[in-house]
Amino acid sequence: MNLTDRDAGKFLYKLSAVNSARIKPETELNCRWNLKDAIKVFLAYVVLMFVGMPVIVRFINALFGFTMPGNVAPRSLILFFSLFVNGVICAYVLYIVRVHYHQSITALGLSAADLFANVKRGVQRYLITLPVIILTGFVVNLVSRYYGQAPEMQDVVRWVLEERSLFILICLIFFGIVVAPVIEEIVFRGFLQPALKNAFGRRYAVVVSASLFAAVHMDIYAFFPIFILGILLGYLYEKTQTLAASVIVHILHNSLTLVFLLYFKYFLEGKVPVF
């Protein structure tokens, strides 16, 4: 069968379109929830984590007479309620997506599509960004010391360095490298960021979600390094349209941090470097 030049052109055009679709599918997640839903989830997270949990822990301390820091019970309680609060918030997000808006969890980016390629891209971007994160922390430390404000250790850092109970330490590590990264990525990237993007645009959504992510860590000196990490995580989510890369990078970052802290704890007698 002979093809005219016109027919051949149409055939080649269709073939190239099919190939390009296979190589790089353009899939934009469809987010039906809105900014109001995002605000409700974020406020619930803040109230439960920073108001409800301390009140409950103090009440139990007073009821049973635990003393700090001599007894490990208060820290185990804090870990338990942190896990509980994160579970409640995650369940709330899933309720809004699945029950209220009748969407699949894939709308949050919970998908294994192109898993290897997305994780590879995430790790590569993280290795490029890590020196910037470290340098930012170093600069913040120098500036704060120049003005006579010595940065205090984050609570989680102090816990790792001071904790003597192996059980509590293992629970803390598990929470830090598994629970927190997964749930925080579902909440901040999978849920908050799409709602912000629909309301204000992609760049604004990445910046705001990164700012909120840094703010909830409650450490003014660590704000900018965490903010840069949040920008990277938001960027990866937008580029891949899944949470795979951002979750893996978040786990990798927390794991490296904990490895260094454990090294300082057991080999340098808890003496953490300036940055």
C-alpha cells in the first residue's frame, strides 16, 4: 500500500504523539478540596499538637506524679500522644478526601507510578540541595552568635543526646524516620499544597507550604534550613505528582540527621558542632 506525503505526515505525527505520551505523561492531580479544608486541617494539627498534647501530658504527670527528667514515663507519653495526634490528623485528611469529596487516595499523591525514576530524581536533587541547607544553618548560627543569641537545641535533638532508655530511643528514631516523614508529607505536600495551588498558584503554594512546614517545628534558628528542605519537597511533589520522592527525601534527611546525632551522642560525648 502506497502512502501519500500527507498520509505519511499524519502517521508520523500520531506515532510521535504516542511515543511522547509514553515517555512523559502529563498528569495533573485533581484536587477537589479547597482552601477552607486546608485551613481546618492545619489548625487542627496545630491545636492538637501544641495545645492539646502538652495539656494532656501535664495532666497525666500531675495525676500520677511523674517527675522530669528522672522518669522516662513523660517522654514515652509525649511520643505516644505525638503518634496519636499525627494518626488523627492523617485520618482526618483521608476522611475529607475519601468520604467528603469521594476521591481516591491517589489524589493526595499516594501512588507508585514511575517510582524508581521519581525516587532517583528526588535523591539527586536532595544531594544538590543538602550543602545549601547546611550552609544556611551555619550562617544562621554565626549571625545569631554575632548578636549574642546562642541557638538552643531543638527538643528532639536534646532528647536523642540525653535519653538513656534504649526503648524510648528506638521509639524516637522510628517516629523520626518513618512516622513523621510519611504523615507530614501527606498533610503538607499531599493535602495543603494542592489546595493552596488551586487558590493562589503553584509557586505560592510551594512557598507557603514550606513556610508552614518550617514553622510547626517551633525553632526560629532552624526555620530557614527547614524552609529550604520544604521548598525542595514541594518542588519534587509538583514535578512528580506523587509523594514518593518527597517522602523518601524526607526520610533520608531525618535519617542522616539522626545518624549524626547518635554519632555525637556515643563517640563525641554529646558535643554537637556549631552547625
